[in-house]
Amino acid sequence: MDVKVEKLKVNYKTLEDFRKFKEYGLQELSMLEDLQANIIENDSASPFYGIYLADMLVARMSLYEVDAKYNRYFSPPKNYLELWKLEVLSDYQGRGLGTALVNYAKSFRLPIKTNPRVKSVDFWGKMGFSPVHYDTSRDFGENPLIWFPAGFEEQMG
Ligand code: COA
């Protein structure tokens, strides 16, 4: 399926669209407050990407680059992308939109880390993500999955 992934801007329309998603929470509420208080400008950049079908936002993800110095998941440290809030509205699931968003994230050719929701583990397996084993002496309460671009693991060796 040929779909266009767009970087989402922070504005009232985007935040209204976000209300349809299950994972609507603090991040969205604080965006709305910042917009209302003029702390952020209308149409400023957000960490979200999404897919519109007939003008309706039907899928989204948050994606941002984490600096190597905060990397606690693999060594030697490298910048990586943190992917979260991947969600496709229920009427639009199973049509390749989730795959399209993940492929878009992969196109940056950086490792990607995500914390899957319990029911989506099979989806992430299909996307080529696998569990990462990190320093278990510190429990971050996470079960991260990681995807590496081709050739990346060899470079790290
Ligand atoms: N569990 C297992 N496999 C899944 C899956 C899931 N929850 N969601 C999708 N898949 C499979 C598809 O069958 C497809 O497999 P195929 O290529 O062999 O046909 C592959 O993953 C890609 O599917 P795609 O159409 O790109 O997925 P999507 O657009 O529906 O996006 C999610 C996947 C998980 C992001 C999306 O369904 C979603 O937001 N779900 C809501 C939250 C959730 O996790 N629900 C789980 C069911 S309760």
C-alpha cells in the first residue's frame, strides 16, 4: 500500500485528531496547555509522524533521536531513535499502515528502540525487532525491543 507519512505539527487540529487514539495522555495534554499558554507556537514541530486518509489522521507514532550519551541499551553507545505511541485506529488496522510507519522510522538508518504494548509483540517480531539485554542490575521496568539497520551490529563489534 502506497501511503504518505507526514511530520505532524502542533496545532489545535492535530491535538483534536489525537483524541481518537487510545494512548492519549500527559504528552498530548501538556502540548495543548503549552499551545493555549502561547509557550509553543501554533504549527510548531512535534515529535509525531502520522498518516492521513481523506484528511483524517488514522495512524501515528512518536519518534525522536536519543543522544548516545543517554544510551543504556547497547555498546558502544550510538545515537538511536526512540519509537513510541505507534497506533493505528481500529477501523484501519491490518492494512499495512503500522508497517508503513515503522518502515519510515527505519529509513533514518539508526537503531530503533521501542517498548511494546503486551498485545503487539508479534507485530514487532514481524517488523524485525528483538529483545535487548541490558544491565539488569538496574531495573528500568522496561522490556525494550531493538531493531538495527543492516551492517550495524558488525560495525559495533
Ligand atoms: N498481533 C500480531 N500480529 C499483528 C498485530 C498484532 N496486534 N497487528 C498486526 N499484526 C500483523 C499483521 O497481521 C501483518 O502480518 P502479515 O504481514 O503477515 O499479514 C503485520 O503484522 C503488519 O500489519 P499492519 O497491517 O502493518 O499492522 P497495523 O497497521 O494494524 O498496525 C499495530 C499494527 C499493532 C500498530 C496496530 O494494529 C495498533 O495500533 N493496534 C492497537 C493496539 C494493539 O496493539 N492492538 C493489539 C490487538 S488488541
